[in-house]
Amino acid sequence: MDNRAIGVFDSGVGGLTVLRSLIEHFPQESFIYAGDTARVPYGNKTAATLQEYAAQCTRFLTRKNVKLIVVACNSLSATAMDTIANIAEVPVVGVINPAARKALLESPAGHIGIIATRATVRSRAYDTALRSIAGSESLHILSHACPLFVPLAEEGFVQHPATELIANTYLSPFRDVQTDTLILGCTHFPILREVIAKLLPDVNLIESGGAAADEVQQILASKAAFSDLEKSIINVYLSDITPSFKAIANRILGIQPNKVEKVTFS
Ligand code: DGL
């Protein structure tokens, strides 16, 4: 048994979609969420900058004595996993491999689309993961960067006409190639899920959260490291407490965190 918290981090509110899924799967676990809201978006930055930010957030969570770290950010999972693993003294779960595995399990014909940030698309991390997990199976993969989805999600423009307009432009290539399964390869994108589903009604949408929870389950089980606390604690640390954060966090999580505190990641 291990009553330490699970650390989860992202550039902003996107990782809360992963946290929500983790809370649903592990109601007895405590969580420490780190959101680098002062520097969001991450997805347009270079790999070198993302590695530096990832190192700072990982050091922060390590100082908080977490028992496991979930990198609830595709852009960091695609570019900085080695950096994170070298600093963390605990197991680290990224979101790319779990989502790729889930997409392959659920795709009927191997026509898989990926929408993500520029950093994730540029890294080709999903292509690599999908092809290495699938082996010789034939796949049709199409990736498309959708950077404007991140500020729209941060703004809470969930059902906004601007979101529909931009989504229509971003998603049209997937209609042309008969995509059967679309990976929401950025943890901000499930916030816009309804608009995406409306425009691609027959496409199976894969989110990072549920897929990562399965991997967390395996690690905690193999180490017998589940918590047995009667009441779990959810603490949120942000590099900037933006006015919109609380509203959108409540909408995503459906519960109030025990604490929201401003910190510097270093
Ligand atoms: N939510 C993150 C991701 O999954 C980062 C998005 C951003 O900050 O650009 O890629």
C-alpha cells in the first residue's frame, strides 16, 4: 500500500481531462495536478524548450513526493519522455503509447487519424507508436495539427460558432480519407469533443485519459501501491491562476479541488 499522491501535469487545463478519468478509475487515490498556465500553449514550442519545461514540472512533482507521474500532455509525451524519466525517481506514464494501443484495438479497418499540436505532429510519435505496436498490419495514418483548438479549449469555447468554423476546416481532410478512428492527440481536445463528434459522426474518437488509466492500473497493481485512504485529496498547482481556470476546471472535473495554489516551476 502507498498513500502518496499520483502526480499529473500539463501546460494548462487539458490535462484535467486525464485527471478526470484517473479520478473516475481510482476514487481512493490522491492527486497533485501541475498546470503550467503561465506558459500555455506548449504545442507551438520547440522540443528543446519543451524539454526544459518538462524538467521543471517533473522536479516540482518529485519534490512533492508523488508515487507515479502521468504526463497528461501529448506534446511532452512526444518530445520529453527521456528527460522526464531521467529526473523522476518513480514510474512515468505518457499518453502516446496508451492512446495508440487503444486506437489499434478499436479501429475496424486501420484508417487512423491523429489531431494534435504542431509539436506532437512534427515528432511523428504517434506514427512511430502505431506502426511499432501494429507490426506488419497495414495502416493508413493521417495526422493534422490543430493548434487553435488549444486556446479555444482554454477559453471554454466548447459549443461556440468560432469553434465549429475552425473545426470544420481542421477536420475536413479526415472526411476525404474515410478515417474510422481519430486519436484526440492533445489532452485539450476532449473539451471540444462534442463539436468534433458532430462533424465526424461516424468516427470513433480516442481520448488519452482512459487509455493512460489502464497503464496506471497495471503499474500500481504490479507494485501493490494502491492507496487505502478513506478520503482522497486533489491539490492543484498552477504557474498562473487565470480568471477562467476555476470555471473550466469545475466543468471538466465536476468537483472542487481541495486546494488551488500559484507556484513557480523550477
Ligand atoms: N494539452 C497538451 C497536449 O496534449 C498541450 C497543448 C498546448 O499547450 O499546446 O499536447
